[in-house]
Amino acid sequence: MRRFVLIPLLLLLATAFAMAQSKSEPKKEEQPKPIRALDLSALDKTANPCTDFYQYACGGWIAENPIPADQPAWGRFNELSDNNLLVLRDILEKAEIVKPGRSALDQKIGDFYASCMDEKAIDAKGLAPLEPELKKIDAITSKTELPAFLAQSHIDGVNSFFNFGAEPDAKNASMTIAGTDQGGLGLPDRDYYLKTDPKSVQLRTEYQAHVQKMLELAGVKPEVAAADAKAVMAIETELAKASMSRVDRRVPSNTYHKMTVKELQALSPDFNWNEYIVGLHTPAFDSLNVSVPGFVKGFNTVLADNSLSDIKAYLTWHAIHNAAGMLPTAFVNETFNFYGKELTGAKQLRPRWKRCVGATDGALGEDLGQAFVARTFGPDGKARMLDMVKRLEAALHQDIQTLPWMTETTKKQALIKLAAIQNKIGYPDHWRDYSALKIVRGDALGNTTRAAIFEAHRELNKIGKPVNKNEWGMTPPTVNAYYNPLENNINFPAGILQPPFFDKNASDASNFGGIGAVIGHELTHGFDDEGRHYDAQGNLKDWWTEKDSKAFDERTACLVNEYDGFSPIPGVHLNGKLTLGENTADNGGVRIALKALETKDGTGGKKIDGFTPEQQFFLGWAQVWCQSTRPEFSRMLANVDPHSPGQFRVNGVLGNMTEFQKAWGCKVGQPMVRANACRVW
């Protein structure tokens, strides 16, 4: 499903490869760190706010908060996320205690967490929990057996060859259909296989060596493992060549190709799709969305041109890679050596408890989320946030009405879409039922596999049914937010509705600059270069006049050129087309939040700590983006992430705003006064 998130999922998930400490560590009495919405200690008052506002707002914080050794980056999001992890850890360590009267919810989350934390038991079992899967691969004697095997493997959560699932029909968004998409790569993106610069070549060499080492750990002889790793690289390179680029995928029509199963079969005659679909045990369907038809053709070529032995080597690698987090320490360490050290620059493994908290949240997020919400959020927080959302929607309504470049015809449709946006705040109205998911204490890999199977069947069973727009795509403790264009709703988990984003003790100005601009960001996604292609019901439909589309493209081209010029590390530039949606949402979101603050009389108040309300607002926006990133991770994000780094989310946006320049007394010619300012919303 297509979603537009506030911060990069890669940043949230990067440390998933930093699996655990080599030995279980003793519990430390850690407490959540106090976080302020407007933090004076974060400032660098030696910097000129009109030269580099990011340094002025964040320089002190960056100096006092070096990147932890187990992280590829560190920022205010991570700071809050770590606090949430401590809350979740306390919940889980209480839930894992076996005692009379323990609830079914506590049994599930507690036993899952305890199993993950029992590193000694995982090491003692060795590769035994994965052996049944490896034996199934070894027993394959013909390529004709692949459809049935892949069906079960995909249900088990292994990402091999392609993806298959349920999704809203982009042209009938109230109904769920089946869909298949590109996949099957071990590196973060297709471009890692295709670029010819020295760093990309080096990473491919290191990746192949990593695959070989993991196969050797699984008992494959070194000379065989070397040949198998070479075969894996060859197969994945062919899949990468057939994959659509991230930039091209930003055009919604590029990934919508509804066809019959018979038409899908014609794209890849060497793979029996009917047999594969039967193996998934889905509700009956006769049509589906084939996101990238060219990839399906490429997949067929891979099957035809590679030997069964090489294909089995590829399947073996992906089975091991998928299970690595719940395998013995040697697999964990080797996974971290490549995905942690080489790809992101992290220096050491994360504490195991953090990884296991994350795994429990991933498998049983709405069970764990119930306890988290009870401690941190509650109904009063939900009511306060809904009030702020209404103010932001009113500001966007006013902005659309007064746009000088948009015709009345398109304005009318835009306002209809805005009025139809649903607001989901904090947590679901109805919690997910995990009663069918069996969690067995002491079976770490089995628990994660059964959780994957539970989720796969839950998703696949949606095919042919109406879309449930009340369902959430993030768990309550998540420090993030998203807009879903196919459902036309904005979603704010309880995890992000805390300082520095929202602080009940802070000024309105600071809160509107923080969570207010975040709300504005998500609302603007409904009208960015992707979101604007969906109507009020979430259908892929062109509701713009040709004149308005041209005017919109001219204004977004300004943002593309602007962000193309930003360089996070020497020799690496941002991709303005890849980051366009998020940059549009940032620029629009801050403007809308400032307008909402003005209508609340928030800019007429007194100074606080020497700052006017307008200055508090801009500091509120800037300080949520304070962060540092390792060079390796910066390079990776520039290749694959649709979000700009924090420095440019601040300076890029505020340099386009005359309101900022007036608030800080900036003059023409200073860096924070952009000569050719960009503005869409």
C-alpha cells in the first residue's frame, strides 16, 4: 500500500540489522530522558540565524549528543523513540513474568519478548529451527515446483523474487484487490546493483562476500558457498535491472496495471501463477494489479536463464537472511558487519533488549500498543490533537481558496478532497485480535515465523472485500506519522504526540511549529506531486485542469532544482525528484501551521525566553530535526530515501519564507534569504 510518511522508514529500521549484543547484558536502571519542545540548550548562539538557521537552532544539541556507537544516525526522533523503548521494555519485562492470572495479552507479548531475549537458548539450538525450511529448498527437483514453494515461503515472510499481497484498487479505492510487485533484492535498492562508481562496486563486492560467509555459517563448504554467492549476485542483478526506479515509481499511474491472472501468466509463461495463487489460500479473484509488468517479464527471464542449482542457492540465502535475527550469535554478528557497519556506518551492535522490543512491536504491535497508550496518551491527548488538526485543516482550506495560480474549478475539487480527509489520532478505535496467533515460550524463530504467517493470512483474506479505513499502518508507540492517499486519511500514532513535537507545558507557538507543522506536512501530502493524483475517495483520478497541472509542475520544478543543489556529504547530492513529495509537504506544512497559529492569535503573545511567538514557531520546527548522520548512512539515504536530511528540511523550507526572514530580521543577500524562493502551497 502506498503511504507517505514523515520521516524515513530506513532511519527507523536501519538498526534492525544491528541485531544484538554478543552476550545478554544485565538490566540497567534507565529512565526516560526529559525532552523539551523549545530547548534553549540546543541553540548555538554563536551562529547567525540568517546565515544557517539549522546550526543556530540545533548546534548546541548536536555538540552535546554524539551519535551512539550502535546507531547510524541520531536525532530528536531517535531521542523520543529511545524513551518509548524504555516504556515498552518495562511493560514487557513485567509481562514476561509467569504468574497466576497473567492475561492472554501479557502471555503473548511477554513470552515473545522472553523468547527473543533468551540468547543462550537460541545459540544452543543452532540452525535447527531453520533446518526444515532449508530441507524444503534442498528437496526441490524441478523448476515446476517453485510456485508452490514460493507461495508458502512468502507467507512465512521471506522476500524472494517478488512481492504479493492485498491492496486497495487504485481506481476503486473502496475495494481490496490482489497485487504483485517487484522485490527479491538483498541490497537496499536496484541502483546498488547498477551504479558503476567505485563505492557502489565496493559495496557489491562486500555484499557478495557477506552472502558467502552467511552460507558458510549455515554449513555450506567454502568453495560451494563462493559459487553460490556469485550466483545470488547474478540473479539479484538481473532482478534489479528489471525493477522500476524509485523516481519512476513516484508517478502513481506507473504502478497501476490491472489485468487478469491469464494476462499475468502471459508475462511469465515459465512460472505457474495459478499454482502459486492456490498455494496462498486467498479468497477467489480473477484480476489483480501488476505494479511493474516489466519486472514480471524479467523474473521469467531469471527463471529461464538460471540453473535450478543457482535458484536454490538464491532461495537458501534469502531464507537465512530473513531468519538471521533469531539465529545464533555468529549469524547476528555477520549480518551486522555488513548491514550495520558497511551500509550505515554503525560501530557496534545495539543492545539486545532494544532489538527484542522492536521485534515484539512488529509482531504484536496492537497488543503491546494497548499498554503503551494507557501509560502515555489516553483520551485527553486525543482530544487536544483533534482540535489542532481542525485548526490546520481550516488554514489549508483558506490557503487553497486564496491560491493565485489555481483556477476555481480545481479549487472546488481540492476543497472537496480536503473536507473528506479522515483524522486518525493516537491509536485504533478497535484493537487487532491476535487470538489465532500462537506464541510459544522458548521458540524465538518459530514465533516470528508464526507472526509472519498470521499477518500474511490477515492481509490476503482482505482480497475482494471493502477496504477498512479504520485500520492503522503503524503501531501506537511509533515515532512517525503518515498520509494514506488511497484512503485519504492522516495518521498520528501516540508515539510521536509527545515532546519535542507536542508539549502541553509549551507555548502554542512552539507546538504549532512542532506537531502543527507535522500535521500540515501530512495534510499537504494529499496535494503533493503524488497525492494530487488521487481524489477525495482515494481513487487514482485526474481532477486537475490542464492549466493547473502545468502551473503546479512549474512550481514543483523550482523545488526539484533547489534540493538538487543540496549536498549532505562531499560528492553526494540529493535527488530533487525523489524527494519532491516530502519537500513539498515540508514547505506547505510549515506555511499552513503558521497560518493556523495566526488565526489562533498565537502570534500576538509575549516573548518567552527572549523570543517572539514567530521566533518560537520557527525554532519549534527546526528543533524537531536536530540530527547527526554517519557518512556511510548519508550516502545510502541520498540514494534511496524520499526525505531530505534534517539540515535541509530546516534551511530549505525557511529560506523560502518571507515570514521567517521578517521574524529574524534577515536581509537580502544573506544565505537564509533565497533569491529565487519556491512556493507551491
